[in-house]
Amino acid sequence: MNAEIIAVGTELLMGQIANTNGQFLSQELANLGINVYFQTVVGDNAGRMRQALELARSRADLIVCTGGLGPTQDDLTKDVLADFLGRGMMYHEPSLRKMADFFAARGVVMVESNKRQAIMLDGSDPLANETGLAVGIALTQDGTHYMLLPGPPKEMKPMFLNYGVPWLRGVMTGEVPLVSKMLKFAGIGESALEHRLIDLIEAQTDPTIAPYAKEGEVAIRLTTRAASREDGLARIAPVETDIRGRLGEYIYADQDVTLEAKVLELLKTSGRTLAVAESCSGGLLSDMLTAVPGSSQAFLGGIVCYSNMLKHRLAGVPMEALEGPGAPGAVSEQTALLLAEGVLARTDADFAVSITGVAGPDPSEGKPVGLVYVGIAFRGEQPRAFELRTHGNRETIKLRAAKHALYRLWERLKPV
Amino acid sequence: MNAEIIAVGTELLMGQIANTNGQFLSQELANLGINVYFQTVVGDNAGRMRQALELARSRADLIVCTGGLGPTQDDLTKDVLADFLGRGMMYHEPSLRKMADFFAARGVVMVESNKRQAIMLDGSDPLANETGLAVGIALTQDGTHYMLLPGPPKEMKPMFLNYGVPWLRGVMTGEVPLVSKMLKFAGIGESALEHRLIDLIEAQTDPTIAPYAKEGEVAIRLTTRAASREDGLARIAPVETDIRGRLGEYIYADQDVTLEAKVLELLKTSGRTLAVAESCSGGLLSDMLTAVPGSSQAFLGGIVCYSNMLKHRLAGVPMEALEGPGAPGAVSEQTALLLAEGVLARTDADFAVSITGVAGPDPSEGKPVGLVYVGIAFRGEQPRAFELRTHGNRETIKLRAAKHALYRLWERLKPV
């Protein structure tokens, strides 16, 4: 099966946002064994949307559209597809009721235009929206499959994964399914990883070996086609064993979980708690940890000590360590250790981690952008500090600093 | 003039990277007054690239391609375009010399395939690559303009801005440029905003009125065409005045800045500092604030009090307020006030904001997912608390809670 992705939205053509939905769907469709040959972006314009649909129908088995399912006059996707396929439209009653409840619960009068979000095409299957109001739809006509998803990634992703993927599996009967396994790495960069596996990557046939890097993490996906998951995993096993032999110390998971979820899992399993002291990461590590549902069982919180004054006041770092002639300064191994110890003492957590560094754009204390220290304190042990020299813009450095802290925690927590 | 952007690269169709070039070029072309009606992504496949070129020629005045200018066998863009336009190819001698120097300086033998990067089409204009080896080209044939740019953003961006834009200005003589103005809103949702402006939106002609929403913010872009920026703004003014008359209280900026950047600007201008106490937002507000370069001038930091114990220990909220029969609990107006006051006292900031609520997925203290309280404390004033009832997944609720806190801060800080 081959697919074409059509992203609808004038904001994409104006460059106000990037088409990250195209990337997400391409990746997920590839995981299903569906090849994407074209991605198209088109504005909120009925004529041009129709033109894109016509072209896609001429060359793709599956057309996935994102965007244009909202309540406004600009949201035309369902109308255009109905017209294109010569189908009528109807309301999806459960979505209408959900919407009525939603507004009633807020004591707000529902504007009539909101109802547009509950529209389906005659004979289409609804795709539930767990994180928003617009219902998605999927249908097959004349051998071509159509799927309409909302534009906001927060709505699109769960809808596609929880409802779109099962629907696609339903229409893909007869294709030999893909079986894949993901290995996730921490503490090693993408280039170093590829370098260590280059002979395997260049000689790959079955399973295929696809390295991925995103958001400070590195992963490898091993993929084959097999009638059953067991058969597929058996074919993957020898390559996985080879990779583990070379890089096993960096593998923290054999499925697609984040490093922060893994660290929280290890903490929960051992009944331990964690607190943080964040300087240059500015709350990002806490945000990443609290993004994981159930994190409150192991993550207590901590301090964001962006200023020296708060490093002193909230974590008890002496001002003499931070400022003045001969002081190691805020960005130093010593301050990382003091922060970790300080927050450990003040929170009664079992483990504490600190991050201090230079996120840029300008150097600080005469220290270069990208220099970061991570401190790790465990109750009853000597605290340790680690230096990281990285690069990139502010956002990248914050992320790498937070991921490095998680890597150091994972290293300490992982079962030996 | 209207344009189509064709991004070439199988890695884009596999979802390994997002088409950020498409976003960048769309934005820059819009700034030049060039409408982009379509973006297309196509793999490293000569047949499908040709198909994309043919379609684009049928509907666009300008075709900008990115990617496929490198030295490998996969890099086909120049060959495909030469064949498509029936033109020969030649070497760009200065690029060849630059390449020879580049390899000589590194003491490396230049592989023959590298020369492919110096290829131009007969009769095309070279676009210099200041940050890489592949030369770009631009040409006009039968009234259609073509521009080929490299794929890596660090090469593509300077080439486009320094050489592509001047080339385009040269061929655009006579066109009336676009003038646009963005209004950014806080404290009002997308639907409510559109509802209040629906008559203007439906009757729009010149300027056009384009609403859009992303990441918890709502904006409107007003756009017209005019010979000068002054003339354009004069045509935009009456519509802007009308919108301000209806919704002025929600407009925090007339350019594309985030709410957090605006709040930090107001703090800096008044020489004030801010500290935070984050419960359900879990560090996200701090992360958003510290994403803004220079935030350390106004943002001191604060506490992430994810557990009740840390609300007590780090912000001094009495345990009796948090737990036990009759206690208001962690998610309450009273705790929001105590947190804001506590962090204000402990940090010596001028302003403090607190966020406590239920991010889900499960209710807490018998309170529903999406219930959030924001506390605001200003030195020397009575603290205030605000209730927000929102919805969505964990990530959305955290984001809306953080944006709501920023909105309440902005409301207090904005010049009257």
C-alpha cells in the first residue's frame, strides 16, 4: 500500500508553523509498512484542496488529510471531501452529545458553528478525538482509503495511534505485516552509534536497521515482515544480539519509552523518590518528568534556581561559592554538588539531581555556551558530578542538559 | 506572483526529519508578497520529481526546490531539472575551485563525485553557498522561475536570504508587496474570538483577516498589498481599530511575540522580578520563561512543588491546609494564595505566581481533571486567586494552566 499525506492549512503555507504532522504520519505509516511517496501542503481553499485530492487519488491507495476539521469558516476539509466523493454529510451523535456536555459543564453557551466539528460523511467510520472536539473520519471508496484527522498535533496523534492505526490494520488484511523492535539508547550520540554499527547498517537486508534521533534521544528500529510476531522477533534476534554485544551498556529500553519514563519506572519499582535543582535547564527536566502520568508517585518536585540568589536561598549554596574573586561560580562541578546535596537535604528525597550550565546565547562567568555540570546525590552516598560539553541553541542545550541528567540517574538506578 | 515549494528527500517521506525548509521558505516568500499555494515533498526518485515539477509548472510562477544538490547518486535535482527543461549542464568554475581549495586545505583527496555539487544548468544564475559546497541555481524559462537550493537548513537559509531574495526581487519588478500586521490575544479562546469577529471575517476583502491558534495562544493576521508599509498600515488601521474596540482588553501584542516574552518584557521595563510556585504545571511555566533569551534579568526561578510535602517544606503551606478532614486541599483557591505568598516571601521577588490543579489523567482530591487555580502575589498588595476550568490531556492542561498564569500576570502588568 502507498500513501499520500495532505496537510491542509493556510498557516502552513504562510510558514507560521512547520508541518510536523507530515513527519509524524510518515514515520508511523512507515512503521505499518505503508510507503509515503508524496506529502502535500495546501491552504484553506476548496478548489486547491480538491485539486490535491484528485491528484492524490490518481497515485495513492491511502490519502491521509490533516487539518481543517475545526469550527470556523476556514475549516473546509469535510465539506470538500464530501463534495469530491459525492457523499452526503451527517452529524456523529456521540460527538454532538460530548460537545453539549463539554459546554454545559463550563456553563458556556455552545456556538452553533461548533457543531461543524461533529460532522461525518455518509458511510464513514468515526475516529474518536480524546483530546479535542472535532471527530475524525475514515472511509473507503472505489478502492481508495481516506482518513481525515485534526490539525493540532495534540489531537491528531492520539486519534491516529488509537483509532487510525487499528482502522488501517483492518483494511490492510492480506498484506504480510511488519514486525519491528525498537532499541533506545542513552549516553551515546547518533554519529558515534552509527559509527559503531556502520558495517551492520551497510550490509542490512532483513531485518532492516533504521537509526532515529529525536529530542535528545537515539534509537534504532529493527524491522522485518512476518506472519506472526514470534516469527518476526526470531528473525530480528541475531541482529539485536550483535548490537547488544557492541552497545548494550547504552540501551535503556527495547520499546519506545522515553528516558524520563524509564527513570521514573526504576524509581517507583525501588520505592524511591527524586527531587531536582535546575539552573540552566530552567524547569525543563521537571516538565519532562511531570509529563509522565503517575510521576507524582516518585517525583517530589524541587527548585528552579535560575538566579544565584535562589541557589543560595532555596538550596543553601553559600554566596562565596557563587560570586566573588576565586569563587568556582554558578557553573561549576562544586556548585552542581552543593545544589544536589542542598535539595536532597531540604526535600527529604532519596535521590537528587542538579543541573547548572550555560544555555546561551551568551557565555556566562567567562564560561562557554554549552558547558553543563550535572550533580547526583543519593542518600547515604558521596555525591558525584559530571561535566557535559555540548552545543546548539538555547533550547537544544537545555534539552541535552536535562537528558544527560536523566542518563546519569538511569546509570545509577539500572539493575546491574 | 505565486510559488510552489518542492522539498526533495526520501528522509522527509520516511519521517526522519520534518520539512522545516518548507516553513522557512513559506514565511520568507510571504514576506516578499509571494503567495505559496502548495508545498510538496517528494523522494529521491527521478520519475516522481519530474511529476512534481510538471504539476508545479502548470500552476505556479515560481518553483523553489530544496534538497538533492549533494555529491551522492541520490542527489538528482539538477539532472532532473536539466532534463525537464531540455537544457545542458556545465560546471560553475568558481565553485569547482572553491571545492579544490577546501579539500587541499584539509589534505584530503577530492572524490570525483564531489564535482557534481558544482554543476549548473546552461544559462542559469549561480547562487553562492557560504556554508557548504553545493552551488544553488536560479533561472527563468517560458515565464516560470526556478530556484534550486540545498537541503541542509544551515546552507539553504543563508543562500536564500543573501542570494535568492535579491534574485527574486530582480524578477519581481512591478509587483505590489504585501503588508501585514499580527494581533496576539490572551485570555480568550479561538472560538470565542471568531464568534465576536464573525461579521468582519465573513465580510473581509481588503485587508484579509486570518485567525489562527497554536500552543495556547490565539492570533489574527491582517494583510493587504501596498506600495509602502505606511500605505499598507493605513489600509489595515480601520479594521484593526474595529477589532480593538471589540476585543482590545485581550490584545497583548501587535507582532508575533509569545505571551511569556511579553510578560518578561513588561517585568524588565518596570525593573521587577518574578518567582513561581508550580504544582500541576510541573515546571512548564519556568521552562517557557527560561526559553526566552535574557529571561534571567527578570525571572529568578522558584519551586516545583509536585508533592504536598514540598508545598509545605519549600513554600510554607501548612499541612493542615493540604490534608485531613475539612482541609481545602492542594487544589484550592486557598492553597494557590498560600503558595504565591510563600514563594514571594522566600525569594524576595516582586511578583509571584502559583499554579495548582489537576492535570489528569485521574481526578485528585475528588476534584475533576482540568480544574486549576492560579495565585498572583505582588509585594505590598493583597494576593488574588483565579479559577480556570479547562480540559484536554495532561500536556494540554499543563500548557493552558501555564498560559493562564501568564495571562493573569500580563493583566496586572500591562500599562493601563
